[in-house]
Amino acid sequence: MTITVKTFERLADAAGALSSERGARFLGGGTLVMRAVNEADPSIQTIIRSTDPGLYHVTLSSGRIELGAGVTMAAILAERELAFLHPVARAVGGPAVREAATVGGNLFAPSPYGDFAAALLALDAMVMFAGGFGQRELALEEFLSRRDRNASLVSAVAFKRPASDAFRFAKVTRVHPKGVSVLSIAAQLPASGGRVSGARIAYGAMAQTPVRAKTAERALEGRSLDAAGIAPALATAADGTSPVDDAIASAWWRREILPVYLRRLLLNETHA
Ligand SMILES: Cc1cc2nc3c(=O)[nH]c(=O)nc-3n(C[C@H](O)[C@H](O)[C@H](O)COP(=O)(O)OP(=O)(O)OC[C@H]3O[C@@H](n4cnc5c(N)ncnc54)[C@H](O)[C@@H]3O)c2cc1C
């Protein structure tokens, strides 16, 4: 089957084509799209590309960070101001994948992929869309909940810079250094007077999309990050998750090890 490739200078035009053409797929870094094309995925009839520089910006201003959807994991690793995100970007595949893999593509990557999206969820990120009609901005959590029905072109993500040392990330994998996630955990743990205030915890590979651990977040409120303080959060760590059995791990195993790695993350015992 022939696949048509359409390249647009303006993101808005690419967005129009994406939403109006059946069988159209936007090309980010192509690490997943091109695999699907090579496997002759019949649902892909048109590839939409854009050369708009707006896709590649990194804007850091007064506590707010905006990343163009086309920013790659390698570009994040090259930006010192984004050092808190380096462990996340470094956890996505090997060097060749990171050169191509984009922030935008990670939002659509099927589980157990989506490590960067899990981090963005813990950062309370907003998703911005290019062109088209309707809402131009959506909370990432809502975006993920309707991802499969989405034919919108993501232009960027934006979030507040977390307080210094408040952001943590861990990825559990069987194959080091670049294996796919058994699960990943991202947490933003702001503290006031030694007590957690407004925690955000998100998991990758614990459901069809990255998910928030809302029960555990509530259980951490007002607690200190020591063994006694985090015990209620660990007891409810798997609430709201629905992991699957796949080639990487069983759902049972994912649930079993989740509290073990959440404990290490909350006690800051590892950055693995
Ligand atoms: C060997 C290998 C290892 C990998 N390891 C990991 C890993 O450890 N962790 C991980 O999270 N992922 C991993 N991945 C998956 C993937 O590389 C990443 O998730 C990557 O971030 C996807 O981005 P991309 O730009 O390559 O997406 P693409 O392949 O370009 O696109 C993926 C999907 O997103 C859509 N899309 C892309 N950009 C946009 C946009 N701006 N707006 C709307 N739709 C868009 C595409 O249409 C497509 O449906 C791996 C992949 C491979 C092949």
C-alpha cells in the first residue's frame, strides 16, 4: 500500500490535515510511527510532518517551562536548566532512540512506554494544541484519559518548575541500561516545615496510560518523608492502577514491586 507523506511549514496547516484526513498520523521522531509503517500497519495511509520551528522550542521563564512537542530526549539532556529531567530523558531507550524520540510522541506511546509522560503528569503539565477548532489547552491527565480518541496535533507541554530537589524519578527495568519499563514512578514532593504539601505521584506502565496515584498522594499530605510518615501511602500505592500482563512483567508482579520502589523513591534511597 502506498503511503503519502505531507510536509507543512506551518503547524496550524499540519494540524488541519491531521484532523481532517482519515488514516493520517503525525510524525514526531518516528521511533514508533516508522516501526508501524515498516510493519505495514494498514491504519496508516498518510504521514503528516511539519518543519515549523515552533515545535522545537525550550522556553524557561519565571518558574514556567515550556517544551515544544518536537523537542527530543537528547535535546533535554543537552539543556542544563532541565537537569531535574535528565534522569527521565536518559531512561528513554538507548542513545539512538533518544536522538529521535520526542516529548510529543511520548504522550502517545503505548504502555509500557511513556516514561516521560509519567514525569510530566507528576509535574501537573498542560498540553497545548496547534490549529484546528475547540480547546487549545488541556491538563495532561485529561488528555491521557481520552488519548485514543484524539486526532489533535500537540504543539507543546508546559509546567511549573518544581521546587529544588522536590522532583524524583525512578524506572524499574529488567535490562540495564536501556530496557523497557516494568514500571516507572515520578513524584513531585513539595514540603513545608518538613511536611509534604501537595504531592503529585504518577506511574508509568501501571495502566493503559501513565496514571496519578491519587490515594497515595492524599495519604502523604502533611506527613514527613520517613518510614512512619510514608507507611499509609505505601499501603495504598497500587490503588487506582490497572497494570497488564505483557512480555516485560505480569500485572501481579508490577503490583507487588510497586510499593518497594515507591518506598525507595520517597525515602530518596535511589535514583535508579
Ligand atoms: C527500541 C525502543 C526503545 C524504547 N524505549 C522507550 C523507553 O524506555 N521509554 C519510553 O517511554 N519509550 C520508549 N520507546 C518508545 C518511543 O521511542 C518513545 O516513547 C518516544 O518518546 C516516542 O516519540 P517519537 O517522537 O519517536 O514518536 P513517533 O513515533 O513519531 O509517534 C508516536 C505516536 O505519537 C503521535 N505523535 C507524535 N508527535 C505528536 C504530536 N506532536 N502531536 C500529535 N501526535 C503526535 C504519532 O502520530 C504516533 O501515533 C522506545 C522505542 C523503541 C523503538
